[in-house]
Amino acid sequence: MLLHLTVRDFALVRELDVDFAGGLTAITGESGAGKSILLGALGMVLGDRASSENIRPGSPKADISAEFDINLNPLLQDFLERRELVDGESNERCLLRRVINREGRSRAFVNGIPVNRSDLRQLSGHLIDIHAQDDHQRLLQRDVQLSLLDDYGVDETLRDKVRDNYLNWQDTENRLESLQGKLGTHGDRAALLAYQVEELEQLNLGEGEVARLETDHRRLSQITDLQHTTADALDGLGDGNPLTSLIARVNLLTDDHEALTAAQDLLNSAQSNMDEAVSELRRYQDSLETDPEALQTVETRMQTLHDQARKHRVEPEDLQERFVALQEELADIGGGQEEMSRLQEDVVKLKATYKRSGAKLTKARIDAAEGFCKSISHYLDALGIKNGKLSLKFHATEAATGLETVEYYVQTNPKYPAGPMSKIASGGERARIGLAIQVVAAEKTKLPSLVLDEADVGVGGTTADTLGRLLRKLSQHTQVLCVTHAPQIAALGEHHLLVSKSDDADSTIEPLSKTARIAEIARMLGGAEIDAKTRAYARSLMANA
């Protein structure tokens, strides 16, 4: 529970140190004294959005701390351990701190360790529940109505499972729709790819074929010139070659001079090379047969390759690489088709899983609805809505919250049928219905602290006394802090804090003794006039409490 709140330079508060106890604590004070400021400071330390307007005029920063006893709060202890935020001196204490500067930025600490605002808000979910004055307006929202029913009697693990199943189903379905969209836009592309791949496959281009074709074409297209040139060369290198007779004459020289011998060897070698060259030229000449059909075949093949190259905007020698790239792109699209089939199967399975878990959640809600409505209807009667009854109407849907939404139907007059709370209940009746739900929910919740900000608006007399007794009963297992203008509720408080303004307009808060409580309750009863009669009535209220 909340043990202590320290506030420095927040709004109209210069310096405030407040101790809190268990049970029911009434917080009272004249209008404008700063009761809402106290709750605003508590909200800041629990993660509400901060701004520079929260800082007391003339001060550089606001500093707020709240200390909680978490000895009987295993959920929070586990949370702190997992996040490594446990107090080094005691794991039974949790100290929250928030510092806000003039730029509107803030720093947050848990047990002296820096955290972000999201961490504070997560923590507050395990610590305390604050109900503001206009919270009953939220009761008109179906998601809020469903959440209250679930908090009353539906296992949180089951709700989490349904949510996770729904999110998995939706995520897979979104992926499927995205892939279907892509494949739809690629449908024409796939058909074109298939045609191009088949065309290039039929082309059957061999490795290095383009280079070979170019070589063959050059030879076949100039074969006549090659034949004439080769014949002339052979004629020139024949027996009538002057070089042959010259070599023969030099070989007839019989001088042993080494220079002559070297020259004879070189000439003989040249003769041998020339003879071999003639032999090769004759063999080459034999291969030079005019073949118009072969030339036509080569030219046709080259024309086909060049046509395909122009179509694909590549060089002929790059056609094979283009063929491989098209095959890979077509395979990717084919893989997308396989992925789409798999996702379609997954969507069906995940939806079925969601439906099964959703059906269990629906049953749990139906089972909880009777007790929920019965308990709230009981409190409605006690809070002055005589013969008031709450019933629930379920509407089918598919969402992360399950297979249904819920709508609160209220009957405030037995002569008329129940109708939606937004149409049947007045603002005052909605406030009382909200109170009844808060009490019922608090009886079921594991939260150790409940804060009510002027929950008695529109409630007075006997009904206020009844509400006070409900809160007193609730405070047997939940710390209840109630900001109130009703003397009946203030008298029922086990503890009483008075909010007032000092001479320099700063808000202060102090615990009241029994005598001071009588004076404060008398003020609440009689306004500015406090006399023996109002004091006697105040004593009577406290005695009855």
C-alpha cells in the first residue's frame, strides 16, 4: 500500500510530506484548497504525462516521491526482480520518484534506478488504481465495459492467450494479403518470363558459340580470296623460288670458315621451315572448299542470336547470362506461389486456434456475467437506485479482446424495460453505477490501493452514508483513499487528512485529531456556520461510524 508521499514545488505545493495508513482515509478540504493537486502529484509519480505547467511558479523543477509497502504484493516483487529494480536495502519497499524541469522534460526513478515513463505506468498497474471524477463517462465505452467484466471474473492468462492468437492470425493474414498483392501485380511478368525463358531455352546457345560463329563467318565469307592468296603463295614458294637456287649455290662452297658454316646452317634451316610452310599451306588449301550452304547456316544462326540480343538489350555473348537471370526471377515468383499456399494454410489453422480459445473466453465471460450483474445490482439498490438492475448484452465480433463485445443494459424503473446505459441512465445514475462497479471490481482485484476522487458527487444523505460504509467494508482488504465532500463519508474514515491553503496561498495537508475531525465535519455539514448543533451532528456521525 501507499506509505508516504513527498511533494516539492508541484503546482501550488511548496513542500508536502504525507504519511498514509491502511483502511479508509478521507481527504477533505474547501473547494480550491488543492485536493486534486494531491492526486495530480500521485499521478505524476505513477507515470502521467508531465509539462512545465506542473512546476510551482518561480521554482526550477518539481520533485515528487512515493513510497509503497510491497510486502504482500508478489506480482510487483517479481516485476522488480525481472527488471533488476529491487531496492538494495529491502525488497519489501518500492520507492518511485519523478523530477520535472522547466523544459517540460522529466526523469523517473524506481528505487533510485533511472527508468522511463512507460516503466512507471507498468508499475502502477501492480500498485494502485485511481478513479477520477469523470471516470463514469468511460462506462459508456464498450471496451471499458468489457474490461470491467473481465477484471471481475475472467482469467487474465486466457485473455492474453486469445489476444496472442488473434495477433498471430492477423499478422499471418496481413502477410498473405501483401504477398497476394505482389503476385497479382507480377502475374503478367511471370507469363512474360515463362515465354522468354522457353524461347532462350529453345535457342540452345552453346558455351563460346558466338565467338566460334564469328570466326567461321569470317573464313567462309572470304574463302575465294583465301584460295587465290594461298595459291599465289605456293607458286612463289615452289621450285622456281630464287631462294632455293641461292641456298644450293651457297652449299656448294667448301671453305671451312666458321661464318660460312653458320650461314649454311641457317639457310638450310630456313629451307626446312619453308618446305614445312609449303606443306601446311597445301593442307590449308585443301580445306578451302567453297560451301555456300555452310555460310548461309552460319549467317542465319548469327542473325537469330543478334535478334534475341536486341530483344533483351544485351550483347549476343551475354545471352546465356541473361537466360540464367530470367530463370532465377521466374523461380522467385514460383517460390512466392508456394509461400502463398503455405500462408493460406497457416491462416486457416491460426484462425481456428483463435476461435477455439475465443470460445473458452466467451464461456468464461458468460459464467462471470451472472455474479457480476448480481453484485452490481445489489449495490445499485444500496446507492439509491431502487430496484435498479444491470444486465449484459453480448455482440458478436472478432477482435484481440475475443469473439464478443459487451454492452451494459440498465433498468432503473421496474415499469420500463432495460436499455443501454447511455440512453437509460442519467449522469447522476451513471456516477452511482460507476461507483457500484468500482466497489465490485475492487473486491475482486489484487490491487492493494484504491483512490477515489470525489466519488460522492451527486450523492448525499443516506446514500452517502451507504457509500461510505461500502468503502469502509472494502478497506478491510484494500487501502482506500477517498477525496470527498460528503460529511457522512468523512465520518466513516478511519483516518482523516485535511487539505488547506496557507497564508501565502500554498496548499498544505495534515492529519486531523479527533477534535479537529469534529470541527472539519461540522464545517462540511454547516458551511461557514459552525455551532453547537453542527458539532453535535458531527459527533453523532462519528459515533455511528
